[in-house]
Amino acid sequence: MIERNPRCNLCRLSQYTDTVCEVGFGRKNADIMVISRMPNSSTYQDMIEAELSQAGIDLTRCYFTSVVKCRSFEKDPGKKDIKTCTENYLDLEIERMKPKFILGFGNEALAAITKNSGIMKYRGRVSEARGATVLCTVSPASVVRNPGQKGAWQADLQLFASTVSGHAGGLEIPKMAIIDDKVKLAKLRTLMAKATLLSYDIETAGQDEWDPTAGIVSLAGTMIYPDADGNDKLIVWVIPLDHPQSPFRKVWRDVLRYIAKAFEGIKVQIAHNGKYDAKWLRVSKVQARVTFDTMLAAHLLDENRLKGLKPLGRMLLGVAPWGIDTKDLRSQPLRPILKYNCLDPYYTYHIYLKLRQDLIDQPRLMRVFKLMVIPANEKLIEIEQRGAWIDPEKLASAINVSFQMRDELDRELMTYVPDPDDPTQDVKVLTWPTQGKKAKWAEVNFNASNWMRWWMFEWLEFPIIERGKVKDDDSPGDPSLAEATMVELQTRFPDHPVLKLLVERSKWQKYCSTYVTRYQEVADDQNRIHTVFKLAGTVTGRLSSGKEDEEKISATRDRGRGVNLQQVPRDPFIRGLFGAPPGWSFIEADFGQIEFRLAVFISRDKNGLRLIREGVDVHLEMAAKMTGKPISLVTKDERKAAKPVNFGYLYGMWWKKFIETAKMKYGVLFTDEQAKASRVAFFDMYPGFVHWHNRQRRIVHEYGRVQSPLGRIRHLPDIFSADKMVVQEAERQAINSPVQSMASDMNLLGMILLDDEFKRLGLRAHTLGLVHDAINFECHNDDLVQVLPLIKSTMEHLPLKKKFGCEIDIPIAADIKVGSHWGYAKELTDEQVFNFQHYYHEFVDESRVS
DNA sequence: AGTCAGCGCGCG
DNA sequence: AAAGCGCGCGCTGACT
């Protein structure tokens, strides 16, 4: 094959290895090439060989080689090393051997073979490159470090084996019925009316369902219906809709309306990420529902697994990835679109059969699925479609103010910037950095740019306090320009005006870029802002908020409409933009100190139970304990400083981090001794937490997973890692997860029940969104008197015992705020909530009429 | 022009 | 020896 060169010194790695330049080994005319990132240790080589044989690969057909040829434990290969080494060795090996199949391990192998980067994205995909069929997956080192990856890793290798053997897929693909004329459509509708189950999927074109140029390209289903003898029959069908080659291209909306009623009548409606499909279909007047979502079920059963339809198809059904490039479907030929559109719901149906059985085998999870996940999904469809109202006048003025503030700060800062064309004033100006290949002067840029680093640390000569990650080539990381650095510099140079200006500027810059302008870009013609809430976006069961994955792809332009409504700055300048339209009020209902309460509930700490039952402010209590003062003398700042103590130490924070948090978030300084003492004080106050932490550690070490009191499971396979740091991380997650999980499930359940009640009682109130432990509503002013007490009592008395067999023996508090706008909503006392008619005028601005 | 990692910061 | 947890996303700069 190729010669090794023991004197090779083309890259740095040769200096860090015992054996310079180990080339590949194995069969010389092999048709399978296995490429690792560097020459494998015998452990990893054994691991790979064992798995490959297990998957059915004949090892004598293989040639094993690597991207870089020097193995080093001290030094990770950098980009340059990889490039140099590949060009000189691996490229030759591939060229000479001409393998039919290539298996790559790790991101380095992926990059060397396919020029792509991002192994977590590209893993497990079969593609063509270098004249071979290629599959890449994570490296064995990564699997050992994070044992949670093992299952998916084995599935990748099995897929590779089945690709090699040519026996792809365990499912027979049935004939598809293409519904392309009126007669077939009428027949389909008749079958639909009888059907008991439908798995459906749509292909779409256009930015989102409200885009005037948007359309549903095709609708496909896999359907179960009884035949004349009452036996279940399966049919796979697809209707071409808004596509140039479709017979229905001009009447596709009518076609959907024609089948709507039959569709809506089907009892079991299955989809993968069905919220997306349902939203599109509802815009076209088909009230599609999701009674079983395979993505949500897969995620609930194992939150760590890949939950896309294709990976699930590969892992659960053993089918090879299918599909087409979904960009601009209307410019592609129709036929393959229909074919692939059919496969999605067909495979979804088979995944459904498996996952449903898995849930039946785990009744507690099934309960969470049926009582929490599926109803929440239904509510979220409506919440996302309704959107949150933003005040158009306030928004317009906020945009003006934000830009004015930022530009004014820029102008002030510019007085400290030298003129680059006037080197006479100071020779240092000659070091003004360049940018780009043509040695162009860098523009002034007060964001975290290279120019900014020069200006701060060379021109203004501030000391470098903190640096970022060390680079690949061992050069030191970039000097930090984070706010924490600025604050630290401020303590050293309190009189320097630049620091204050910069901290202020970064706030306004963020408002301009991330908030106000974005809000205006995405607001619809009713001044509503829409988000996408994901029920499978977090490992704990919390929702995440933002946009569809597809919308994230284009980086700058066409950024998609989805906005994260869980990170709206608390500053009333921003939060005050959101509200309720005239005639309506905005309500925020949040669970007070919920995570702390639940930690006490779960740990059974006696003192914690007592404090909570007595309604004591735990932060105030901690402040008193830390300062040694009686509660009445504790200042506001001291109480503020106690907050990070409670929340940090609760989840395993160490005192060093406490000092940082206290300084950064609350501007309170602590010495090492005070910090250590605060940690002691915390566990002294809540001794039960120590035992609870230990119990969680014991459970996770034994079972590799923990469960929340409502039944949600967090799998923590990393607990079996050989890396101590990884293990400890998993231990802290085992402590945090059940608490965070239960809190967010309570919030979710509260939302579901309230939304049901509003509908049942005909109250004009809607959920606008969820923020982890809070629910935001809008409510017609005339219905506030009924709605406010309903919200409070529902949230404080959730039927957890009835629904999840979990009896809570501590008080739960829902704090209610009302106002015309979120940022200005005022908190109500219990008396005000339950007798709102007497306080109406205090909280409702009647000059705002609809 | 698009992609990606790293940083930094918004929220609970 | 070293240690909160959970998210999304805009910007920069390097690269293709």
C-alpha cells in the first residue's frame, strides 16, 4: 500500500508520539476501509473489531487505517495536522485501494473523507464519496467517554454492515396509491370515513404556513380501515397538491376541504412531529389532530436518542435512510417527492407500533404521555398559532430608542478611538489590526471582535484578565471581552469612562440585534409574535422555545418567524412591549420558588418542610443565617445575595462558583472564607439535602437513570463513564433532573387544565406561552373576575394524586400578576385575586378600549 | 454564499 | 482534584 516514513516531521504530532507514522494494516486488496482519527490503541481496535464482527462484517475484508498517522495522548490533532497528514498519506491509501465501502470514526474521519464537519449531524448517514459508499459515526473513544452513545453507535455499525451485505431494511415497501384524479379521490374519502387509524405526513413549500406563497406540496397517509368482511386492511396513499406537475395544482385547497371531514373523524391520528403538520393542515381548514406522536413518544422513552424519523427508522426498523433534498420542492420532479412522502407515514406507522408497545410496558411513562405530552401538544398548536400580542406603538418607539442609545454610546466611545490615518499621534496606531486576506484595515467594531481586542488591550492597555480556549496550534486563547471582564476591570479602573460605556452598549446592542428588531420583523399583521414550543427539546421535559429546525438553517437572511419567548429580558423596556390588546389584560401566573419547594418535598428535609409550611421566605432565612442578623435587620441586598446560595448549592455548586455568581449576578463580593461558610450554612440549614444528594447518586450509579415523582425518566448512561468528571456531571444531573422535571410538568399540567376550563366555561382567556415555571395568559377584562381565582386555585391544587399517584404534602403557591403589559403587570394579593371585582380599577386600564 | 465552532448572554 | 441544572441564538472569524 503506502510506505511509512519513520522520520516524517510534516506536522507537530510527530514530536508527541512514540511511533512516528503508523500506516494502515489489513488485507491489501480489501473492499472495506475502516478509518479512525489516529492509529487505534489495542483497546479501541479490539472494540471496533468486536462490534464489526458482531454486526456481521468479515474482518478479513477490511483494511484499517487512520486520518493522522501519529498517535499521541498529549496532543489532539489540529486542523493543520489533519490537512497535512491526509494529503500525504490517507489520500494515497484511498486512491490506491479504491475501497467499495468506507467506515469513518470521529469528526476527523468524516472531514477527511467527505469534507463535511459535524459528526453528530452526519453520523449514520450512508453517502457516496471518493468512489465509495461511506458511513461515518462517532469514535470509539467518544463512546467510552460517553457510554450513552453506545446504542446509537452500534446501530450505525449495523447499518454499515447491512449496507455492505446489500440486505438493507427489514420492511417490505407496499404499493402506493397515487390519488391523482377525482374518482380516486372520492374512493379515498370513502375509505377515510371508515378508517380507524391514520398516520400522515405533508411535504411543504414556503417559509411557514402563513407565507402567502406557501403551499402543501403533497399529503400522504398510511391508513387502517375495515374491508367488507371486517378485516383490517392497510393502504398507503398520497395526494399530489401544490406542485406544478400535480393535477390538483390549482384546486389543492379544495381537495383538502373535500377530505377534511373524513380526515377529522379518524380516531387515531399519528404523525412524527405532528404539531408541524397539524398547523399547516389547519390553515388549510383540515382540523388534523395528533393522538400519537412518534417523535414525542421516542423522546419520552429515551430523551438521549436521536429522534428524527430517519434515525428512528434506522434504529427501530433497520431501514436505510430515505428521502430527498427538501429545498424548494416545487422545482423538483413530482414523482420522487410522492414516493418519499409515502414512506414517511408508512415508517411512522411501524415506529408507532413499536413505541406504543414500549409505552404499554412502562405504564408510568404511558400516563405522562397520555395525560401530559399529547394534551400539551394539542394546546401548543393553538398557542403557537395565536401568538403573543406585542404593542405596535411601544415597539416602534423601543426600536428608535434602542438604536439611538446604541449609536450615542458608539459616538462617545469613538472619542477614544485613534485616527488610523494619523500615525503621528502615537506609533501604537500602526498596530491597528487587519482583516481578511488582502490585509485590509479592520473596521471599528465594538462587538467582541478582533479589532475590539486590539483597542482594549493594546491601544487602551487594559490588562488581560481572562482568556478563551487555547487554540489548536497551542497559541493562547483570545482575550475575553465578556461583561464579567468589564465589571472586574471597573473595580480596578473605576474612573475609566470606557468600561461603563461598553457595559451599557452591549445591553443596547443585544436589544437591537436580538430583541426589538427581530420582534418587528416577525410580528404578523395582527401584531402577534409566534414561537415554536418543542416538547422534545430538553432532557428534563421542559419546553424549549424558538423556531423549527429547518428555519435555523439559513443563517442571516430569511431567519424564519419563530422567536424564543422564554428569554425575553425582564427589563420593562422589553417585557413591557408584550401585553394584551385593548379591552384585554395580560396575566402572568408563576409558581413561587417551585424548584426549592419540590426539592424539599422530594428530600423530606425536616427544616425545609417546616419553613415552607409556615410560609417563610427561604431566601430571607438564608440571608439571616449567613449574616448572623435577625430577619428583621436583613437588607434587600443581603436577601438578594442569599438567592444564589439556595439555588446553586441545591444542585451541587461549589463555593468558588458561588463567589463568581454572587459577584456577577448581584454585585455582592465574598471572600473565600465567607463563601465556604455559606456552603456549610446551607447544608447546616437543610441537612436532609445531603442525604437526598447521596440517595440520587446511589440510584443513578445503580440504575443509570432517575425518575421524577410524576414518572418522567432521565437516563444518565454517562454515569458509567471512565472519566471522573463525566461521572460527577451525571451525578449532579441526577440531583437536578427530577426537580426541574416535576416543576415543569406541573406548569404544563396547569396550562392544560386551565385551557380546558376556559373552553368549558366559555371564558375569554387564552394561554400565550409558558416560561418553565410560569404561564402567561391574555384575558378579556370582563372575564378577569372569574379567570383570576380559577388560575390560582387550579395551579395551587393540581390533581397530581389522581393523575399520577403523587401526593404533595407541601403548599404550592401561584403568584398572579395582572396588567395591560407584561413588564408592568402588578402582583395581586390573595384577597385581590379572589375578590377582584373590588380591585378591578386598580389593575385594569379602562382608557384602553377595543 | 453557506457552514461551523466558540463565545457571550438572554431566560427559568 | 474539582464540582449548579436546563435551554436558544446573534455575532465573529475561519473555512469552503
